[in-house]
Amino acid sequence: MEFIDARRLTGPSLLFDLPGSILDIACSADESGRLEAAWEKHLQRMLDAVGWRDCELSVVRLTGGISFGFTAPIDALYAASEIHEWVWAACDADLNGADEPDFDEAVARLNAAIEDEANPELMRLLAAAAEHGVTLLWDDDFASLGHGRYSNTWPVRELPDPAELEWRDFRDVPSGLITGTNGKTTTVRIAAHIARTAGHAVGMSSTDYIAVNDRVVDRDDWSGPGGARNVLREQEVDFAILETARGGLLRRGLGVERADAALINNIAKDHLGDFGSRNLDELLGCKWIVSRAVRDSGKLVLNADDARLVARAADYDGEIVWFALDAGNDVIATHANSGGTAFALDGEELFLINAGSRERICAAADIPITLGGAARHNIANALGASAFCWSLGVSVADIRAGLETMSQEANPGRGNVYAIDGYTVLVDFAHNPEALEALLDMANRLEPARKALCFGQAGDRPDDLIRELARSAWQSGLDQVFVSELEKYHRGREAGEVYGVIRDELLQCGALPGQVGHRREEIESLQAAMEWAQPGDLVVMLALERSADLYALLQERSAT
């Protein structure tokens, strides 16, 4: 058995709904039983010693290991993680013969850490917020009351006296969480465009940036809890859309305790292999955390075309809004007949279906990002975004207007099309087999004369997933492949190693050696493909690095 990590959980997580500490240990299934007993014994001894009597304990067994957790005061979470480090050392001594840690020394050190970290003013403000039914968001630097335009924020060590606050001034704005595997960022962008069309000042966090309407607050991956808090503290915002990725959910938990809507668009093979998400069922369990935020008073939006989501929803007791690419889907039909709400494609048109009524939204071909209806995955994203916005109070008329004006330019890096010298370049961020399959399905619907693919893959993906990606690509009917080295994505692999796996799989699938090229950078792969292309051809570029130079080249060539 091996220590992986001990860290803070600042929001709802796999283990519980409250803040606390998590301890991840790699071990066999046989070892986990002995380890669990030792963990509980040593943890309880230390909790008693530091005077923490009401902690909730939780254990989750995972592929290749086990996660332990206990709840703790929000002004003592670093100390809580130090407690977990001591507990692991004590378990390691019990079970593996390591040196036994000194208990009395640890108690003294941990009590000092708890006293050092304590923030009585924060705890008083937390209690007062709960009493007044007001949302409090907190982190290492700031604490805030309310959301968006109804919020105020203070340094976490310079907090106001609760008795002097006008509590009725603090309110929440409509807010929703979007997660899943493929299409998260596109769905966030569609939903933001719909909400802005409806007249809202939209705050958005995503893997690309934090933005308030057109103002980019910061460019980076802000799909974790920090991004959610930052958006909800922006005082222009009256509508918040929060992308919620796997990493943040596992590392820190949810950034908010409640929301008005939460969408899970699909569960597919990506980021598998990391502790806590080593298979699709574990990935589903991670993504399902968002349902906690809407269980009591919000709406959970789910994809009825995803069998795992359908199965998991059977045990969910909150309100669900389904969406699907076929109005005849059994889940959609049963749900609507029972008085529930669904969004579905019927023929070539999108509908809101509710009990005995149906309201047309628009034709799929009238949504620009579907490329005339060829991009089926973006029809699904549009349905999910429509259900999400409706769940947050947006009217069908505003949803229609938003969808019909959602341009490709508003969704950079996702299904962007450039016409150059009689051939076409299609750029997307697809980086797993399911996303690539959807993209290449769209490519084939465009009926090109020949088709080339430029792509690479990160080195932290297992070989079988890299091979599946290459296999899916070749089976779509390619004429040429250019593999990018992606040096900054080697992630522990040797130069050329990922290319070797891809090339070997392509050759096994029937590609000829001359049909598989290798370039160092993505832009070099694209340039080689553009030299290869002739009028009527299609070049599909998977832009994992999303290089500004690559897009500048495409814009320049397409403009001429």
C-alpha cells in the first residue's frame, strides 16, 4: 500500500456534502479492509485528542485503492489534512512496519496548527449567513455573501460584524453547473449566448477563461471551484454558468453547495487512469457529484442517449429534465407521459416536450454551429443547453433566438470551418474516441472528396485508449494522417513514443506507411495537410494545443 495524497475538500465531494479532509491510498482490495480498520482507530484517537467530537467519517473503495474522509471546520482544513498525514503514518507503522509516529508530539503540533488557522470571525459570519438563509462563499483569501450583483466580498481576515450587515441585500442569482465528458465547453458557450440573448449579464467559468459577457476576467483553466467562486463574486453578473470538470471535483469538491440547474451531458472515455476515475463507473460517480447541488430545489439535466446516466438516474429523487437526439427515445416518452419535461429532436426540429404538450424551438439546420444539421453532436449540445437555460428560467422564445444566432466564431476551437483554395479545414478540440467519432461523423456528412486528419495525443493516456483513438480515426475512412509530436504533452513518455503507438495501430488497421506522416508541432502538421489538400478535400485538425499561430494562419488563408 502507498500514500497518494492528503488534502482539503472545500465542498460537496464523493465522500460527503460538507468540507473536510480526504486521504487517498493505493492498495489492493485485500489490503483495504485491514487499512480501513486501522484508519478509523487512529483517526478517532487523534480526533478525540484535539477535541473534534462531531466529525462525519466516510470511506469510498476505488479501483486500485481507497479514499478516507472526515468532515472538519472550514477554518481548520489544513490542520485536518495534517491529521490525515499523521493517521497514515500510524497506519503505515501498524501494517507495514514503518517507524511509529510520536502521538504526544503530533497532538501538540496539531493543536498549535488548529489555533494558528482558526478564524472565529469567519465562523461567526458562516453561522449568521445560515441563520439568514444567505449564501456564503469562502476560500483562503476572501469570503463573500450573496451572488453576483447581490454580493459583497471581504478579505477573509477582515470580515464585517454580522450584526451590522443589511442581510436582506444579499441574494443569489440564477446559477447552473455543466459537466460531463465531451461538449462541456461548447454547451457552456451556447448557454451563455442564449442567456445573453435573453438580456442577462452572464458570468461564465470554463476550461478556457472566466468571462463576464465579452469581458475576459482571466484566461486559464477555471473549471474548478475557484472559477465558480470568482464568477459568483463579479458584481455585474445576474446569471452564472459554471463549467465543472473532473479534476476540481476530485481534488476539492464542488465550488457551491447549491445551484438552480446542473447538466451532465455524457460519460465517455477520457482522463481514465487517474485515481478516482480509472473506469467509466468511477468517472460517472465523480460527475454525479453535481446532482447534490440541485437535489432539493433545482433541476438535473441529463442526456437520455447515455445509458450510464439513464441507469444512475433511476435512484435519483430530485427533478430531472431529459434531452435526446430522438423524440422517440423510451426515456423521453415515459418521462413526458408522466408529466416531466424533455427537450428532443423530432425529425429535423428541436422541441420542448412536456406531458401532453409540444413546443417547437427551431430547426436543427437553423443553428449555425450544427453546420446545416451535419454536426449531430452540436445538435445534442444545443438540446442540453436549451434544457439547462429553460431550467434557469429562460423562455423558449429566447432559447430559439439564442440558438439561431450562435455562430461558429462564438465557439473557437470547436467545429470551426475554414474554406481555403477550394478545400475545407475543420478544427476541433476532440481528444478522445467518442469525441473524435462524433467529429468524423460530421466530416463524412460534408461528403469530401478525400479526407486528412492532423492529430496527436497526450502521453498520460494509456496505450489502449491511444490505440482506440487511432482505430476510430482510420475506420472513418481517412486518406492521410499527420501525427503531431506535442512535446509539452509528453507527460512522462519519451519523444516519439506516442507517435509510435498511433502509427503501429494505424498500420494494423490497413494504413500504408506513406499515409502516416509525423511532424513536431500541430501547426507543422496542419501546413503539411494544407500542402496535400486539393479542391474538394477536407482537412480535420484536432487542435489540442489551441495555438494562436495556428488560428492566425487559418484566418489569413481563408481570408485570401
